[in-house]
Amino acid sequence: MSYYQRSNFFGSFPVVTRNLLIINTIIWAACNLIGSLVNYLALYHILSPQFKLYQIVTYMFTHYEFNHLFFNMFALFMFGSTIENYWGHKRYLIYYMVTGVGAGLIQLLVMYITGVNAPTIGASGAVFGLLLAFGMLFPNTPLYLMFIPIPIKAKYMVIGYGLIEFFFGVSQFRGDNVAHYAHLGGMLFGIVLILYWNHDSYFAKLFNRFKTFFKRKPKIDASRRGFGFESDWNYNARKAAKSKEIDTILDKIKHSGYNSLTEEEKRKLFEQSKKE
């Protein structure tokens, strides 16, 4: 393997995702060395004498079984790396923590309503938040499920996972010890946070497009073309070039983060956002 290949592989771990992987692995190892440690880090019923306020954070970094750790960390690497490169370190970390804590709050509410006092551990709530974000940011990206060699668009996979978690959560099958409502809580807090960050929400954009469709466009007198007016061909060519330039900037954000943009690229992106 060449130096470029090695550096490219390790470079695929952004700093926040890499540190999250390390922290989760260290705590998993510590819990297996000191079994009683799980009792202090897991999330308990809010009325239980074992409940501590800090558990709303520590539970999402705690795993005991290797399979639980492996699948959560694999999903964290697969989805988290792309999202961190797209959003940048700070926004990504905020999102991860909010969805993880939000998943814990939903789980506490469900335990309070149902009376269940089984401790909750694992990063699954935050991971489902990442899955939700990936589906919203890259909705048409094809994904593959294990043992199913057919690509599924990310947006459909998110919807499918959400429906499955809701079904199992409502069904409450005997022997099912998975915190399905925590998974839904991570997705719920994720979509709320994304819509909060996106001031021009999807619904606002849809409404604006609806208004634009019925708005009458000003007519240009063909006799005045050449005197301060563009021909249709020149106008379309200029708009296509501008659109391609913006796409290039967005692609750069996707791979290297917003901070990698030059001041000129940031200015062009800001001007374009005001026009939409």
C-alpha cells in the first residue's frame, strides 16, 4: 500500500468522528474490565434511586456487548464522517450531542409512562439522528443493506427505519430489550434541529416555488435586445455557468467542510442564498 493510500484512509476519519469512536471504545473496554461501571453510566428511570442527572450524557457513550459497540461505531463512521465533512466540526458535534441527549429524554419519558426501569445504554439514539441527517442532506444517495444487494435511496431507508422502529416500539414484543423509542427520539430531535438551522425551511421553499409559479414574468421587448438586454441564449448560458459554479462550491463543502472555502467563494454562496 502506498503512502498516499494510507494517508487517504486515515484522513477519512474527521476529528470529531475519530474522537467519538475512541471514547466509545475506551468506555466499552473499561466496562468489560470493571463490570459495575455500567451501573453508574447507564440511564435509569427518573424515579429510580440509581438515576443521576449526568446519565443523560454518559449512557450514549456506554456499551457492554461487542456487537452493540461494533454496529453503532460502524454506522457512526459511515454516516458521521460524511456529515462532519459537510457541516464542519462544531455543528456536527452539536447535532450529535443534541440527538443523543434528546433520545435519552424520550426514553426517560417512555419509561415514566410505562413504568419500565430497565437501564438504557448505547449510541443508537445519536446514530439514528445521523441516519436522519444523512437522509435529509443526501436523499438520493444509494445505500445497501446487509444481505440485500439492491440499492435503496437514503430518504427511503430513513423512512423505512423510522416505521420499523415505531412498529416494534408499539408492539412491545416479549424479550425485546431494544430502546426503539430512543431511536425515534434521536430522529425526532434531529429533524427539529435541522429545520431550526435551516431558516429557509423546505416548507418555505416549497411555498415560494408555488408563488413563483403563478407570478407573471415581465416581458422583454425583443426590439430592445442589444441595448442593455441579453439574448435568451446568452442569458441561459450565463445562468448555467453560475449554477455550475455554485454546485462546485457545494461539492467542496461536502468533501472539505465550509471552512475550506475562500472568502470569494463564501461571498458568492451568500449572494446566491439571498436570491433563492
